Amino acid sequence: MNRLLSIFREYPAVAGVAVFLGVSVVLLVVLGTMMRGTATGLRPLVFFFGFLAIVGGPQAVVHLMDAWAHRQALLREAERAAAEGSGTGSTAAAVVSEVGGPGGESGEGGEGAVAWSKVFGADADPGLITDAKRGLDPVVGDALEARISFRQSGESALAARFENAAAAARAMERYAEFFRFGGVTGNREAGWTARRHGGQGEWNHVVRRGRELYAWSGASREGVEGRRVEAVGPMPEGMADEAPRAVAVGRPSKRAVSTRLSRQPRVALAFLGINLVLAVGWFFKAAAWCSRVSPEAGVVAVDAAGLRGRLLGLGAGDGPMEVRAGGDGRSVEVTWRYADARWLDLMRANRLRRVHRLVLELDEAARKVRVREYWSAFDASAGVDGVRVAWKAAVGIQLFQVDHRKIAGVVLDPNGRPTGEGGVTIRWDLQAMKAPVIEAVTGSGWTWQPVVWSGPAGLRWLTE
């Protein structure tokens, strides 16, 4: 779990992809539970998440590839540093030697690692211990965890834990290069003591133990080496001095893949074109597929006149559904005015209206009813602070809609007089309202086929 959190901190884009996937799974479960048992089943979810994958999937893949490429670059640098530091020509052998092989490391930080409380010192102020990555990212940016302790005297102590000993060895080289060590004594095994800024700055001592790195800074050589002795132990005797290697402290780019793609406009344009074709094709075809309802096998199809009569019969009564023949004499229009309310609240007069309409075109040759949907919403209010009006309308395929709200206030009739009611309740379930219409169509042996637009016969392969 700690490693996963470390990856998320290092790569926020990967964390964003993970959150997006998590939210998608929750939505899938919730919407799937609500839509189970409807005429279209769970096919609308296939359309929605498929379209989401086409649009957002490539971007998520590039983010993941950026993170993977960056991690691989860091691993290669760590292996190279370990190979050069061990004095052998075999990178693989050097990595095994640095990591310690099976059972080679002891404790959480590896062989020789010590408690960080000893690194910071018994007199360290907990309030002055902070995340070291904020200022030393070029050195410890790839660490699993890094903390730095400051003292009021100006001294500091650093402790960082890496994925393996090779990565810690690489960070030790970067530390020396970052602070421009001068007058160095010691070596990679015993640790280095030096002055920063080419020998003109304060004193430093840095040492690696297993997969952990420790460093102290202060005004004197005796002070930093004394801190090292207290935490790690005395420096070994009889070991020749060895200067740090000159390394580039700049870390590998975290956008290597995306940068490479941006530098190839032809490839980017080709991919954009392919993705656009897939998105448009999926939008039309998958939307039509997921909302299509076919009649059950064995149902005898009636003629267009018989189906039209069944549909018009649905409008009988005082319900919110109105069914009438279209102006062209061939289609049937089904309209729900499921919300039309006027009320007063907090010294404001309010008006709300919701309309949903289906236009059904009967194709007797194909035994298919092509359905176009239109919906509109109108909201208005007036008071001492002015008038507000909002109206919107849309056309397309509405796969799923549930609206349930309670409006408090003094309800008014169409003439503006109070009715005595204390509020308005709006209940709207599109799937439930469509169900009788769909059953009338499929029960007559016809196919229910919503379409985004009613195209000519030659283009129906795209919209259906």
C-alpha cells in the first residue's frame, strides 16, 4: 500500500487515472442496479463506457506509458550507477551485489540501516522535520520516502528510503553533484565528507546503508562526522579516498512518451483522425444498438394502420401522456408534459415546465419504428431583485433519466391564484414512461429503433 501511495505521489496523472477508474466502477454498479430489468437492459452502459474509453482511453494510456518509461529510466540509471560503483563490468552482477541478493538486506531499509530518529538526533524538534522532496527533488525525487530535519543552529539531517540499494547509490552520487562537493574525503562504501559549493560552503557528510541514504550538514567537519558516528558508527579505517563521479542531477523526464508523440505531428494527426472516426461511428451505431428493442420471436406483425391505432389508443385518459397523429399523416407523436408548475416562495414567483416528445416514423416495409426524441426545460422566476429566465432544448437519444424533486411554496393555478397546496412534487422516470409505447410497438411485431437523426435510406447503415 505504501508503495502504491508513493507511485501516486510521484505521478499525479496515474493517481487521476486510478480515481477515474474507481469512479467509473461505482457508476457502473449504481446505474446497472437502477437499469436492470428495463427494456434495453444494460446495453446503454456499454454505449456510455465504450464511448468514454474511445475518448479518454488513449490519454490514460499515454499517462501510464509516461510513468512506466520514467520508472524504467530511473532503474537503468540506478543499475548503471551500481555497476560503476562496484568496479565490475557486469551490470546484472552489480545490481545483485548492491541489492544484497536473497536475504542480503536486513530490516526495512536494508543491511546496516538505522532508525531515522538516530539520524535526526535525540534533540531533533519534530516540528522541524518535513518532506525532503519539496526542495531536493533532483536528488531524492525517486525515493519511497524522504524526510529532512532542520535545527535552529542551521544544521540539517536527511534520511531517504529507496526501492533498492542501487537506487540509493545513485542518489548518493546525485547528492554530491547537486551540492558541488569540494575537497572530498571518503568513498562510496564509507561515505563522503566534503564542503558544498566547490569547497566554499558548509560541511556535509553523506553515506548509504542498504537502500537508505543519510546526510548531515553543519558549520564544521567535526560536527557532521560526529552526527554520522552517533547514527551509523565510525568510518572504516584503511580505505582509500574516492571522489564522486560527475553526474547529471536532472532527473529523466516524466513526459517522455507524450513529448515524443507531440514532436511527430503526422502521427498525432493520423491518430486523431482514427480516434475521431471511431468516436463518431461508435456514437451513432452503438447508440442505436443499445436502445433498440426487437419483438419476441413468434409475434405476428400487424400492418401500419393497426400499429398506429394501438399507439393512438395509449393517449386516452387524463394522464400526462398525449398521443396524436403527426402532421405528415405517417408519423405518431407522443408527448409528456410531466412538469408544469407555478408557485411562490421567498417573495418570488416561479414557473417550471418540462416536456419530452417522441416522434415515431412507421416503416411498414422494414416493420420498424424509427424514434426521434426531443426534450425541453423552461425555468423562470421574478422578484424584487429582477427576472431570471432559462430555457434549453435538445434532440437525440435519451437512454436514461430519473427526476424526483419536492418544491416548497404556495402553489398557483394557471390564472395565478393560490390553490391552497403547500408544494409540488415532480416524479419522472423516462424508462417507465416509455415502457407502454415500446410494448405496443414490439407487441405488434415491429422493432423499436431510436435514431439520432432520420437520415436518407442510403445512410441508414450509419444511424442504425
